[in-house]
Amino acid sequence: MVFSSMIFIWAFLPIVFILDKLAGLPGRKGILGRNVLQNLLLLLASLFFYAWGQPDYLWLLLVSILANYALGLLMGSRKGIFAAGAGRLALLIAGIGVNLGILGYYKYFNFFANTLNRALGRQLIEMRQIALPLGVSFFTFQALTYLIDLYKEKLPAEKNILNMALYFSFFPKITQGPIEKYRDFGPQLAGRRQSAQKMSEGIRRFIYGLAKKVLVADALGACVDTIYGLDIGNVNAAFAWIAALFYSLQLYYDFSGYSDMAVGLGKMFGFSLSENFDYPYLASSITEFWRRWHMTLMSWFKEYLYFPLGGSRKGKARTYLNIFIVFMASGLWHGASWDFICWGLYHAVFQVLERLGLGKLLEKTRALKHVYACLVVCVGWVFFRAGDMGLALQYLKRMFLPWTYTASGYAVQEIVNHRTIFVFVCAVLGCGMVQAAWKKLAGRRSPEKQRSMESAPAIALQYGAAELIFCMALLGLSIMAMVSSTYSAFLYMNF
């Protein structure tokens, strides 16, 4: 089950939402108080949501929850052999081993086995048919976050198994994040605040995210899939560039659309989830891009890998090495193949170059630095989409040697129609240009106008009746698109 499916929008979400509000009615007393009953309801709904998509691996999620809960209790205990520093360290190592073991086996076994077999020139390890568990990259990273923070005494051990289970499995974030730290999410489990304003803001964010996915990402993705489905001999320079540009926008609108929907769902149920995007295509450097793209993942790598490696505190050479390690790990996190690792190292190269002086050179320009950042990112996404180093290089050759690849058995207008061009233009404008212009316009409003906007009724959403009508129109168009098109999964579900 995904957020952009009819079963989710017309059945799962309304039922769970109504039951949650009924469970949260004031005046409930007894063992199952209002907050406990709501959390129990959300846990059962989340497990059902997960099992709907991949019932065979529900047991793995439950085992992960129980194992990390038990390790947390032992680590938080002040008695026995685990009370001392060495005992707590042993528990942390065991916890890291368990979680990385789960992730390593299900996601990377065949990759490492194949790499080793090729290096030795013989079949030393037999390949296995292993399906990737839904959300395994996300819930294992959250588990590591909890155990490491507990070891560093940034939070107490969670004794409530219900809270721990809901932290792991909360359905808005189980499959694609955001990657939440327990020190931020845990306190909300015990006392989340719900209001009509927060609920209306959540509905607004969910609608915008849905529209991003089904009206923009899926429309551009259909064109990208068509081009990548062509025989490579029919892909000329124009098609290679169209595929690269369209995929860059498809991936952004697909993943940021999911993140908007996740944040919106969280607000609808009284939770505040972390933001994952900050208009990354407005970045003027690759360093800035990674401060704006998939922010919870990069925050994780920064806090739990980059800083422990020494960060930038041990000299320039060590800093550059740490950057390469972090982005190689980031590439491997996204996928178990060498093209993802190369993609990560590719971004590391440009970050190091910017620290070596390229960044200062770019600061002397105004428009060129944005073009540079977008071009570098766009080229990098070719490795993402191609899924094969050889195919990625074929596309890059066509992009940068256009005079060599001009022939094709297809005309551009046969694949890129007027509707797709319109969606592309809207997507470019919606990457931050319109939002930045609106922010400047809002900043010029009089203080009285600003106060009147801020005090508008919650049901009118953020900017009043006009946006309410706009959201309803987007919802209607999104539902129509979902009815008339085929199912399209979110891209980051593959990672």
C-alpha cells in the first residue's frame, strides 16, 4: 500500500483517521488512557500498512523492534554487568552488529558475493534469491540512532514497548522516512499535541505531496521510461538530455512529494516529522545541495559517521578522506551496486574541489554557480536512473558529444508531447522559483496584512479561501490522474 493509491486514500486513511480522533476524545480514563489507546491504534494500523505491502517480512520488523527494545533496556540499566562502560559498549557493538547484519544480509549479500566471486575469478559464494524488505534501510538507521544516542546518554532507555514499536513502524515514515531520531520523536509519543490548525496544515501538505507525485513526477517519469526503453541506437543527444533533465525533476517531485505527504500525515495525527527537502535545486554548490536534499539522511551521516571519523578537525587531508567515506557510504546506502557507489564518490569529488578553491571561484559569479550545481547534480542522476555503469556512460557520451549522436528512428515530438512540456515547465518553476518569489512578495506586505493572514481560521488552511480552492482542485486532478493511469510506486521505495 502506498500513499498515492486509491485503497490508501479512500479506505485506510479515512478509517484510521476517524478511529484516531474517536480514541482521542476527552474524558477517557482507565488503563487504556486517551494517548495510549491512540498509540495502540496507530501501531496496529502501521503494522497492517506494512503487512499489506510485504507480509512475508512483517516478522523481520517485529524482531528488529524487540531486539532493539531489549538492547535498550539492558544498556539503560544501572545494575549488573552491563552497568559499567565496557558492558554498555559491548551492548552497543552487539546492537550495531544486529542492525547492520540485517541490512547487510538482505540488501548487500548478493552484491558482496558477486564482487568477491569476480575478484577471485570463481564461484566461491553462491548467489541467493533475497527480496529487499520494505523500508529496511530506514528502520535500521533509526534503530542505530536510538542505540548510539542511548549509549552517549542523550536520552533514557524507552521502557514502553508500545512507544518503541510505534517509533519503528509509524506508517507515514516506515517505507521512505524521514529518518527520525528517537530523542525528537519519542517525547511526542507521550504527549503529542493535536489541533484543528495542525490537522488542516497536515491535509494541505498531503494534498501538495500527492499532486507532486501523480501530476508531475508520474507524468515526467512516463517520458523517461519511454526513452530508457528505447534501443540505445535510437537515443540521440536530444533524448539523452531530455531523459536526464526530466528524471532530475521526476526524482525530486517523487521523493519530496512523498516527504510532504509523510509530514502532512504526521500532522494529521498530531506528530511533527522532520523536513527532508529545502528546494535543493536552488543550491549554488554541491555542498549546499546536500544541505537541502534528503536532509534527514545527510544529518544522520554527519552526526553518526562524519563527526566520529573526525569531521574537519584533523586537517584538510583527513577532512577530504572523511568526505569520500561518507559519500561512498551514502551511495552504498542507496543501492547495492557499483553505479551507486560511483555516484556517491562523484559527489564527493565536487565537494572536495569546492573546498580546494572551486567554491570561492563560483562565489564570484551569480547565475553560473546555480547552473554549475544543477548540471553536476543532473549528470549524477544518470547513474541513478541507468542502473548500469555501461548504460550510464552511453547516455553521458550522448550528452557531452552531441555531434556524434544525432540519428534516431524517433522524432522528439513522438515521445515528448505538449502536456509533458507543460508539466516540465511547471516543474521547473515549482522547484523554488515561484516559492522564492512568493516569499519576497509576502515579505513586502504590511504588518497588518501579515497579522490578518496569520490569524485566519485554521480550516482556511494557510493563505485563506483561495488556497483552499486551489488544494481542492489539486486533489480532484490527482484523483482523476490516479483513476486514469496505471500504478506507479515511489522511486525511493527501491532504496
